Amino acid sequence: PGVPRGRGCAGSREVMPTCERYAVRRLPFARLARGDVAFFERLMPGRVVTAEEEVKPFNVDWLKSVRGCSQLVLKPQTTAEVSQILRYCHERNLAVNPQGGNTGLVGGSVPVFDEIILSTALMNQIISFDKVSGILVCQAGCVLERLNEYLEEQGFIMPLDLGAKGSCHIGGNVATNAGGLRLLRYGSLRGTVLGLEVVLADGSALDCLTSLRKDNTGYDLKQLFIGSEGTLGVITAVSILCPQKPKAVNLAFLGCQSFAKVLETFTTCRAMLGEILSAYEFMDEKCMELVERHLKLSSPVTGSPFYVLIETSGSNSTHDEEKLNNFLEQAMASGLVTDGTVATDDKKIKVLWGLRERITEALTHEGYVYKYDISLPVGKLYDLVTDMRARLGQSAKNVVGYGHLGDGNLHLNITAESYSHSLLEAIEPFVYEWTARCSGSISAEHGLGFKKKQFIQYSKPRQAVVLMQQFKAMLDPKGILNPYKTLPSAL
């Protein structure tokens, strides 16, 4: 992206339009006309939103950092309606912004200019669930938390868990290849998603909604759309493999005196807990301070530079508790951990998870937030935070680090009272150059969206980017699907 020219901080009342705030030119798409709105109203009576105040929430991202200028929101209920919408938009050369729960963090879920917003909010039906195989088939607009609640009644859970679970849609999760809190145990969506139904830019529907775990016939086309951020097609339905709900869940919240101790605790934890280890999260003391101050949450463990959250999940509570207790005894005796608490009941487990899951929310109270989602070799994970603090000094309000240590995913967040161009220049491209030198990825799970697309070369070679652009040109020759996102405008 170009250089922001306005404040647009999370605390401001109005966010400057992205097309004004960044040096981006509108592509030659058609302008919305009265006849277009009339067509959509005939197609979906009562589900076409044009009132300015009703459209406004769809135009602004969750962080209130970018804002589009769309004048129209469409709310289809079926794949057939999505197909007719895209067929019409393709013929008219109207740009479309697919949108799920709008919980993205890189500006990928809202328009840049006046793209038509295609919301999946009403595509929220569960199509089927097989209790024997654990395979769920549902529409793309199903909210993640609602799906998990449904599955828990059947004795299963979703393989994905996010802090935004109460708002995010499963279609958006798949489109961004969301990672989250359960990846250490159940793997990424690239492994758990079995099939997809996708509508392409020209309106044709691709039905690859298989419920087979093994299907070795030709190219695995669904992988093209997982993580494509709505630029290659609109996901309308998902088939996903769901694990059985663990009968025993334990959570340990521990304090460590150094990041070296955090790493050593992870090594010991993985060796001693083995198959029941389901999550290993870390956060620094500044994260805890912000959560306590802004959200009025209380941490049961205090006075440590670092905190780790360890979850176990299994089928035998006696067995699991014995293994966890043995690990904790070892960790305390060897000085890896200085303090801690354990939760076994659901209420306390949710309270402890809240300390980790709500860090992002707490950071928004600090002003403008520069967010970075990095994959790194685990041993180097916190070095980036340390180096960035030294580099920025007093020019930043806070530099904090937390994330999914079990899979090498650091969330680096830098806050300031308001947006500062000089601060941005001090951060970027330094953060990407640092990551590239360590053979890391500049986006572990958030995607590239609008904010990171021009930095893709730090993680992908030129040949790979060219091939991605060729896929885009083949599947969306007019470029109407989520334009200005994911891929750089020029190499």
C-alpha cells in the first residue's frame, strides 16, 4: 500500500476512506447504477441494503483502521443467488467485496472504493453432520461459535478456535486460512477442510463439496481457495472434519522469568504431555498489564516477565491430570516456572483463556495499533520484539509480543497515541526484512489483505507471485473479486 495521509486511529470517531488515506487508484470498474439496484431487489427482495447508516458498519473494519465507500450490501441466502449476483456483476464489470464476519486484521474484508459488498451473514444453515465420521457440511455464513455449540451437543468440536469466534464466519475462516488456538493439536484448515462449494467470478458454481477424507483424483482444487481471501471465488459452503469433544480439559497458566525459560518449558511440556497437549500460548507482561487495565480482567499469576497458557485435552481425566501434575512438578523443581494456577472446570478455563484471547481487544484502547503476524523459528520468536523495542525507543507507546508459540506464530503489536508516518517508516520494511533474514513468513495466519499485499516478496519468490497472478487472471479475468487485495499491483 501507499503512505497513509491521515490519522485514522482506532480511537477516532471517523476513519478516513482508504482510497483517500492510501495512494491507490480506482481500477476501471463500472459505477453502480439505479438499474443495478433494481435488478438485485428483484432477485433478493428485502435483502438489499442501500441506506447509508445501514451500509456504514459493513464499510469499516473491526480495527477501525480502513474504510470503504460502498453504497450497496447484498445478503444472499443460497448459492444460486450468489451465482446470479456474480454473473450479473461480471457482465456489468462491477467489483465485488465478499464479506463474512468482518473480523479480519489486514484490511481484506472491507471495500477500498465503492465495491458491492456481498455479505454471507444470511447463509448460516447447517446442511448435514455425520456422527460416525465427524464430518460437518454447512453454509459459509455460519458463525464459528454457533457451529461449535451445535457440535458440542453431538459430542464433537470445531478443529478451529479463535478470539473472534462469536463473530467470524466459517467461510471467512477458510478464505483466510485462519490459524487460531487449536492448530497445535488439530492442524490447519488446509488439512481439516475436506471440500468446498465456490462460486467463481463469472457466476459459475464449482461443487467440490466432498465429504471424503481420501480423494486422490487430480488436482486438489479446494486448496486454491483456502487462504485466497476472496480473490479467486466466493466460498458458499464448507465440508470440514471435526474431532470428538475431549472428555477431560485442563488449563495451566504459568509465570516464567525469561523467554529462554518459556522455550525450555515448551520442550519439557511437549515431551511429558505428548498426545494430550492441545495448546501452548505465550504472552509478555505488558500484554497482561493492558488486559487488566483496559478490560478489568484479573490475572491469578503476577510478577513474571512472561506467561504461558498450556491446555491439555484427552479422554481420561485421571490420566491427564496425572501427566499434567508430573509436568508441573518437574517445571517448578527445575526452576522453569516460578508460579502458576490450574483450571479444570469450564468457568475457570474460560476466564483464563480470556486473558489470552482478549489481548487484541485491550490493545485497541491504546490508540493506533500497528499489527504484525509473523511466523519464525521458535527459538527466535521473541528476538523481534526485543529488537523492535530497541529500534523504536520512546517513539512507540508499547511494543508487545504474544502468540501461538507451539506453531511458531508471533503477534507483534506496536501502539502509539495516533498514526505516525515516521513511526511507520521506522517499522516497515524493517520488520519484514528481519523476518525474511530468519526465513520466516510475514503473515502466519492473518493473510495479506490490503495492508500487507505489497510486501509479499519478503516471503515468496518472484516466480511464485507471478504464478499466483496467473491463477487470478484465469479465474477472475476482469479482476472484480476483492480487488486491491492479496496480490501486489505490480512486481
